[in-house]
Amino acid sequence: TGYWIPVPGEINSARLPAYHALDVQLLKRWEFRKWGIAIFLEVMNAYNHYNVADIYYIEDYSDYEYMPFFGILPSFGVIADF
């Protein structure tokens, strides 16, 4: 027919590579009588480890590629409590 049909293996017969990351956050908080405020700076995956999110197979299922998670992801913000 010209179409490729994958033949699935047993459940859990394959695994993605191990995931690990180091997330770091600095937080400074100020408290007032009826409310508080905080600022933060966060770095996710601080040492930029290559983590796999998913697998993409090519059209004929003869090979695959890994789809990576993000690399280093910095963020900052403000939190207000009332």
C-alpha cells in the first residue's frame, strides 16, 4: 500500500533517558501590617543538562529523534499578598 504501520511493543518496553535538572531561586520578602510583597529571581535547569521531552519517529519508523526540553530558563517576578 505504500504506507508504514508501526507495530507497538510491550507496555513499558522502552524508556526515555533519565531526567535531571538543578533549579535555583532567590527570594526577598517584605512584610507590612496587612500585606506583604516579595521579589524573586529563578533559574531552571541551571547547569543546562540536555533532557528529553518526547520521541519523534521519521515517516517510515526506521529511526527517531529526541525532542529536548528547554535549556537554561531564567525568570523573575513579584508576589504580593493581601
